Amino acid sequence: MSFASLGLIDPLLRNVQDLHYQTPTPVQAKAIPAVLSGKDVMAAAQTGTGKTAGFALPLLQRLVQHGPAVSSNRARVLVLVPTRELAEQVLQSFIGYGKGLDLRFLAAYGGVSINPQMMKLRKGVDVLVATPGRLLDLHRQNAVQFDQVQTLVLDEADRMLDLGFARELNAVFAALPAQRQTLLFSATFTDDIRAMAAGILRGPVNISVSPPNATASKIRQWVVPVDKKNKPDLFMHLVAENNWEHALVFVKTRKGVEYLAAMLDEAGYAVDTIHGDKPQPARLRALERFKTGEVNMLVATDVAARGLDIDDLPLVINVDLPIVAQDYVHRIGRTGRAGASGVAVSLVCADEAPLLAAIEALIRQTLPREEEPGFEAEHRVPQTSATGEIIKKPKKPKKPKVPQAAPGAMQMPGKKPRPQSSENNRRPAAQRAVAAGKGTSLSGGNPFSVQKPRSKPASKPVAGSRKPAGKPAGGRGKRQP
């Protein structure tokens, strides 16, 4: 099958050819004809399946073939996305696919000034890609009206609900024209997604091209059990031992991101970071630097997991497992795209066993475990299965008793005293890096260390303090994107 056989016009076919697209992916082959016909679509599609082209190409054709021209402060196609990164990615896709079509495109999202977005809307835009919150801000200020919207696209609808945008989405739905085309793309179809779809779709074409484990099955994956406090040292050891020179690294918290980035920087790697506290322009620069090869290591929280289109990414490293199992698929979906081979390795501590079990149940496979000599976990990671069960919780291994020599006792024959190494050489790599990195993100201490419970509870919790005693530091806490 070719793109020409799907009914696309010549300008779009030339642009597709310039982008070196050979044949349509399964989701494109099914979505493009349905969208061209004007029908609603409900599609189950993982990231990396080509779904953006699946809706962007036919919508561009409909914009060219079906007027009228857009008026001031209006948009003809509205694409809602969960994150700023995905908004920018979808915008660039529309620009690339729509080259030479004399159409106007805009991405609107928070974290940057609203004024330039309002100025661009004055002339009207053919395609507006927006996050729900910023879209409603623009609507309240009369910077955009919805009466000319012909098509609404919900991209990664499940993620928008996960991020708590249900109220904003309902407000947008209520303000849109009743007569419109609606396209809903989601990696998963929960009860909430199906309920939302029932209220906004009319006789949709249902498309399902990839089960939950489709992306994961193309990627070589394994787990390395390790104690939480040793994750930074193991991470640096694996990077050096395997000569990993280009990788996307995921960590749960901002502090963890900055800590590992500082370690990589100390070791001489070109590294950048993405997390929720980083200004949007800086996040976009970090992505661009990684994509162009200016930096070879990108350390990020899950805010970067979706919507990244990175060519030839060989490796994803999960230093922390995600709280939501579906995010694991989105993380590793950055590698092994379009049939290419990829590798995903996860460093897992005992506290993360329930998260690992949930991931294995989702992808319907038990991930192999490969212990790294010298980093064997003292707190063993329980055995899990592809059914989502924790099969057996292993007992904590007992430490061997070391007999104490009596005062004045003679040394046993054949036993040489252990040579005393320097204090610096006895410390792990992470501690040595802290000593060398005073004044950097390393000097704040290892955020992967587990704090021992206090013997006496604090009289009053302090804002921003760690969890109360009795809860492991690696437990389910509030995610900091």
C-alpha cells in the first residue's frame, strides 16, 4: 500500500516523500481514509505508531479542499494535547506535512507568555494545537472563538484525563459547534475514556492497531535489581561498562534528575535535563540539543515521555519505574520505532516490586532480571509474574556473623590483614562525585538514599519535608513531573 492509494493530493504526497516516508503504518492506512470522508474516529494507538500523520495529513487536505477561509481570532482545526512538549511536536508535524499549502498553524500552551499567542490569533489560524488550560485562558480573553471549528482532535486523551483535565475538556466541548468532526486518539480505553467518547462522538470509525504490549514487544528489555541507595552508582557503572553514549534517562523526581545529570557531567558526558520546574524555552532547547546530537544524554521526568519524536534512539534507561504502568510503555516507546531495534533497561529496588508487577501485567510478559556483580541487592526484589502478581516475597538475607577476636589474641595462620585503602578510594562513585561536585547539584546529597525512620516522631511536620517515619522513601508519593 502507498500513500497515493489513500487518496492524498499531490502536494501532500510530495511532502511525505521529502520526509522519506515509504509506506503508511497500520494506523495511517485506516485513519487517513476515515478522516478524509469526514467521519468521526475513535482510535487505539500507542505513541510511535505514526498516529500524528494519521490525522494531520487528511485534515490538511480537508482544509485545502473545504473552505471557507478562517476569520480573525478563529481556528478551523483544534487539536488538544496533554503537554507543552507534545503541542510543539504536533505543531512541527503540521508544518512539515503542510509545507507549501499556505495555511497558518499555532501551538498555544502555558509556561510562556500568552501575549504572542494572542497576537498570532488575531489573523486567525487554520490549525490550533493547544493544551486545555491555555486554550480556555485564550477563550476567556476573547482571543479565540470556536464558531468556525470544523474538526476537534483529542490526542492522547487518556493522558489528559490522567493529568486532571476532565473539567477543562468538558468546558471546551460545551463551547464547540455541535456539527463538527471529532477524532479521539488514546493509548488505552478506560471506562472514563469510553464514557467521554460516548458523549462527543457520532457513529465513529473504530480503529485498533496495537495491543498494550505491541510497542514493548519490539524492544529488548531487562531489569537490574539493586538497592535504592545504590542506583546512582549502578547507573554510572552500566553506562561506562557498556559504552552507552546516547540514551534517554528517566527519573521520578526533579532532584533525582539534577543529581544524575551532575554525575554524568562530572564524568565528561554532554548532558541536559527536562523536568516540570524547568522553563519551557529551556526544555525545548534541551530537546533540540539532544535530537541534533549536541548532547548525548538527556535525563528527564515523565513530562518528556510522550510526544518526543527522536530518530535513531538506541537506549532508554529507567532509573526509577513510573508510578503508572502505561507510562512505562510511553517511556520505552522512544526507542525501537518504526521497526527499528531498541533497548530498555530498568533499575528496580524492592519498594518498586508492585510497580514492576503492574508493568509486566500490562505488557503481558515477565521481564528478565540480570544482576550486576558488585551491586547485588541486599533487599531482594520479590518475584513477579505477567499476571501482575507478586509471587514470593524473599526474606532479607542474614548478614554473616563475624567472630570478635579476644583482646591480645594472635592472628590466625594464613590470614593476612586487609590492606587499608585511602578514604577516597573506599567511597562509591556517587560519594566521590559529591566530594568533587561541591557547589553543584551533587552537593545536596544522594536523593536516592533511603532515610531511616526516626526513633521519635517529629512534633510537627515541616512543609517540604520528607515522608513521615514508617513509609519507605520509594513508596507511592506525589509525582513531580
